[in-house]
Amino acid sequence: MQESITTFFAERKAAWLKTKLKATDDPEQQAAIHQEAEDKFSLQIWLPDAARRAAWLAMVSHPGKFSHPSAKTSSVIAQGQQTNDGYLRTGNVDYELDVFGNAAAMDVYKFLNLPLDDGQTLLQHLERDSDQAKRLLNVPTASYDSLRSGFLTVKQSDDGNRTDGLVKQVYFPVDADYHLLSILTPAGMLTQTKSRIDAMRFSEATKQAKDNRRKNEYHADGFDDMLGLTVTLYGGTKPQNISVLNNQNAGRAYLLSSVPPIFEQRQVRLPTRHFFRNSLSARRFQDNFQTLDRLMRSGVNNMHVRDGIRNTLKYLIDAVLRLAFAIRATGPGWSQAEHYRDLPLAQRIWLDDAYLEQREQSEVWLDEVAGDFARWIVRTYEYLCKDSRTKLGDDEFHELAALAEQAVAADQEFFK
């Protein structure tokens, strides 16, 4: 006999004897109890009784009792096809079936799930009608076919589809009518999720990594963790009333966080058509242009005023360059997306590190960007200082344009 089956009966016999022998000290009665145990847990007696009790159980993939302990639905075994489509669904996850039913028959379920020498369970052998199953179920008290038929009732789906009012219902519109959907819980997927997260968070390797972190010591691999988990409880103090898998998990299951993501506001706007129009807010530089305007309208032409104008323009150029470098930090290739196809090539070379080699080897783009830069300074000054700008004569305004071009040209080496 298979070692797993021998161990199965030995454990149950020992537990049964422990309970029965407590009731008497009489040696004759104890001998009778031992003999009763030998008979009760022999294959010829236990197998026919177990095959009969198998009908009290139902193996399912989606138990209705997870929705409500009193829900009575069809025994659903979903067999989805595995496809590499990226979806988390029953066909793409390998998990064991759940079982619910009369607690007095749970030993039958454990018996059917005993692994044999080849690693497959007894139930799998019965489904294949293997020679090994025929040898194991060869007893004089019942035929193999009757035993096999009885045990396989544990995995038979109900005829028809039966739902329950205690299960959550969704009426889905189909053409001019509605299709009723009953929302059931994939117990095996819940168990897989819990076991994987527990292994991630509480394995010996994770404990060692956390201990190293607590001691501020180096650890080669570190550890992973899952944040924002919610623990839900099925069945209250009696998780066995829901299903076997739920009882194994003590009624606990993890709910992953499904709150909307929090997006950090982008500090700089990527230009879609033109950097100086899309990414630079005029109001952001209002104080600098007002300072420039006061210097231009001062009517004084000495070294201090000229230095003030040059320093103001220098500050504007530095601020714009910081924004340009922030765009570069977005990562190489960002301008190659369809959304940015209208951005001029010169600005792509300037702002996207995907063009780094072209940026360093050619300067044709630099003249175009510098010209756009100087024109932006003049246009922004006109916009922000339109009320006071009328007090400048044409000579002064042309002088401003020339100063802007000179300032930008002087700093071209920093554009790269």
C-alpha cells in the first residue's frame, strides 16, 4: 500500500482510539475497541462507506458561500484556457479546487487528495482510471467501478445553473434584454494570493533581510513587501462552514489596494509644438521682466544700469536652461512619441538626449534655438510690460532686442 495512504489511516485510527479509550479502563473493553478500530479503518470497511459519503461533498472553483454562508448555488468548476494575454483570470493561474459540504465527509476529501508515488493525487488517478487506482481500490466488499463512481461524485457539476438571492447579482444588458450574472469568488485564487504574499513577507529569507536592516547590516538581496493590504474574514469564528480552503486559511484573505494612483504634478510641461510657447509660462518670469522694464525706462545709461540689464537677462537665460535640462531628464526618446511629432527638429536635438550625438557634433540647431530664445525674451517683455512698453522709443526697444541676442549668444556654450 502507498505510504501516504498507510499514514492517513494510521493517524485517523490513533485519533479515534484516543477518544474511545478515555471512556474505559477495562482491558476487555479496550481490546474490543482496538478490534473495532482495526475493522473500522480497514480498506474493505472504510472504502465503501467513504464512497457513499463522497456525495455529501462538492468540489468547486467558485463557492457561493463566500458571498453568504447560506447561499446555495450550482457546483461551478471553471476551466479557463491559459493564454498569455496579461490578464489575471482563472485560466492563467494554476490553483487547487475548493470543496464544501458536510463536515462528516471531509476525511473523504483528504483521502482523495493524498499524493501517490508519482506525485499525482488519488483523485487524479481515479479520473484517469489508472491501473494503480484499480489496485488500491481492489476490496472484496465493493466493486472497483462502484467505488470509483462514488468517489467521482465529489467533482460532478450540477445539472443546470442555479444561483441564489444571497449572491451578488448583476443584470448585464444584452441587445434588448438582460443577462443575469452571479458574482462568485475564486477561492483558489484567493488562496494563491495569500500564500504568495505570505511567502514574500514572512519567509525565512525575508526575516533575515529585515533583521539585517534592523541592525543596519548589509544584505545582498534585500526583501520585497506588499503595502496597503486589507485582511478580510470569511465565516467569522467558523471558517469551516464556508469551504476547506477557507478553513485552511483560518478564514483570512488579502484584498489588494485598488485606490486610484496619486500622480505627482509634472514640474515642467513637455512641449508638443514649440518649447518657448508650450513650456514657458510668462507669469513665472513676471518679476524679472518688471525689473528689466524699470532698468530700460530709467533714462540712465551708465555702467550700473547696463550691468543690471545684463544680469537680469543672464538670470532669465539660466532659469529657462534649468527648465530645458529638466525636460532632458524625462529620459531619452520622449520626443519620438506621436504626441510630440510637430516639435521642430532643432528643439528635439536640444531637449531630447536621444539626439545627444547630433547635438554634440553639429551646431546648426544651436543658431535656430538661440534665435527663438532671443525672440521669446522680446515677445514676453512686450506681453508682460505692454502698459509701460509704450514709453520706450524704437531705439530703446531695438537695443533691448540686440541685448537679448547678445546675452543668448554669449551663453550658447551652456545650451549643450
